[in-house]
Amino acid sequence: MDLNRPPPGFPASKPSVYYSNLVPNTFDEKVLSLSLSDLKLKPNSISQASSTRFDSEASPSSSNEVEPVSLDTKGILDKLATLSRTKNGSKRTQQLIAKSRPEEIQKVIDCLKPHIGDLMCDTYGNYMCQTLFQSCSSQQRLSLLEAMKEQLISIATDPKGTHSLQNLVSLTSLPEEESIYHRSFSGNIMYLSTHQHASHVVQKMLVTLQKKHFAIREIVRHAKQLAQDKLGLCVIKKCVQDPQVFAELQSDPLILMQDPYGNYAMQLMIETWMEECSLSLMGVLKGRCAQLCIQKYASNVMEKCMIEEKLRRFIIEELISDDKLPLLLSCPYGCYVLRTAALHAETDLKKKLKNVIGSVLPKLQQKKLKTRWDEILKYLN
């Protein structure tokens, strides 16, 4: 068989096929045959159009960019309040404010002052208001606050207005501003503290205002109730350093220790006032240590107590003397408390715990807790 000869039905030689025969090399004729008049472009605009095309492809949102406006634009001041309620209008107004001089900011304030309370609660207007507050002088900010003082509670409870008001409160620097907050919010702190939106405004006031006694007084009257509320707890955390709040929390600690939210208030109180509260807690815990160590929420507080030397020694000695360690070792929460105790205990207490736990463990049936027992013994060694 002749390998050089093609099979029957095939040509004797390979046809010559070249890329140039398939694709014409007359690029100029195919592409440049379009005249500038057909493209409706001027000669010097070809590069500009090309760059615009590629820019738009690279940034799809560039076609939605907001054109800046100027206060010199005819009638713009009269339309600012309406303009700020739209998405693009709010962006334009923010750009205008950010680039304006102080005298121009005053013009914007004079225009928006009658509408400032409503704009703070608007979906888009609230962003403009936050930008405006940050660009104001203290006196300009005070004038805006005066204009909205009758609406402060409704603004604080609004899902959009709360963000604007928090921004405004964080900028407070004048006694006159604090006086307005005092007059507007007095008598409503309890209600605002447990409101899903207004609670954040109260927290901001507690960390910003110099004269916050009006808020503290109301919080003290309802401290235990607030500590057991999901949002009220956040308010308590901001003012637990206050002696009056501390005194109110430790007046009835057993209820708070066993509450899903109140236990966090007690933990923070112990961390903040560790030495001051140790003696009073000893009186409350006496005879109840074991029960509190195996309660889901109170066990968290008992772990905090194990960090303070006097409380730790008091609790451990009561557990050993009352033969309550088997009860704790049989409960997951009790094991967490003993682990913390073993981690922080002094040498003599570690020896006592190790001897008692070593004699008790063989008698316990809860083998699923063995890993926790091993962890306790590791810290005792």
C-alpha cells in the first residue's frame, strides 16, 4: 500500500486554504467605509465618544451619576426641601452642602428650617440632614434644634428619624442644646428607652451629654424594669457606672440574676463595682450558692463572682461545706462555674476542690459530662 497516495475519492493534492482567502484583508474598505457623516460625529469627537463608551462599560452606574447643582442656580433654594425627598435630589443637595461656604450654608438652613423635622424622617431627606448637621456651626445647629424641638419625640421613634437625631445628639457641645433635650425628653425616658428606635437616642445622650441627670433620675426609678427588657438593658449598660443606678441594681439582685436579660446587667455591675458590691452579694448568696450555680442565667453571674477574690472564697467554701459539689458536677451549668473557679482559685482552694472532686467523680453517673470534668481537673493541677 502506497502511503503517499491519497485514498480513493480524495484529490491527489491538498487544497491550498489560507486565512487571507476567508477573511478579506481590506480592513479599510470594510470598517472605514463608514463616513463621519454616517456616524453623525465630528472628527474631533471620535476619541471622546470612544472613551465615553468604554467608561460606561467599565462603570455601569456612571449613567446614573448625579449632576452637581449650585446655589446660583435659579430657584434652587425654593426647591431644596422638595428636592431632598428624592433619591437623586438628596444626593445633589448633599453635594451642594459639602461644597458650600458658611454664608451659603446659612441660606440652606434658612430654606430648610421650616421643614427640618419632616425631612429627618424622610427616606432620603434624613441623609441630607445628617450631612447638613455635620457642616453646621454650633449656632446654626442650635437654630435647627430650636426649629424641631416640638417634634423630637416623634423623630426619635421614627425608623429614619432616629438616625438623624443620633447624629445630631453626637454633635452636642452647647449648654443650650442640652437644655432643649432636657425639656423635650423629660418624663419620657422610660418609654423611649424601651422603644426599638428611640432607645438608641437615649443611649447616645447618656454617652454624649454633660448634664444627663434628668435621664439618670428616670432610669434609676425604673432600673430593675429596664434591666429585664431587651432594649432597656442596653440603656442600663451605658449608665451602670452611675452610683445611683448601681445602688438600685444591687437592691434586689436575685431576680435580676435569674432573668434572661437582667443577668447581663448584674455581670456588668460586678465588673464595674467589684469591690463595692462583694459584701452585699455575700449576704444575698448565703445559702443559695448551689441553686444559683445550676440555674441557666444565674450561673453566668456566679462565674463573674468567681473572679473576685472575696466572693470566690466565700462561694467555694460554702459549696464544699454543704457538700454541694456533686450537684454542680451533675449539671452543665455547674461545671462551667467550677471550671472558672478552678481557673482563678488560690493554691489552698485548688487543693480542697481537687480532693473533694476526686472523691466524688467515681460515684457520678453522668458520663456525658466527662470532658468537662477533665477540663476542671486540668485547671486544678
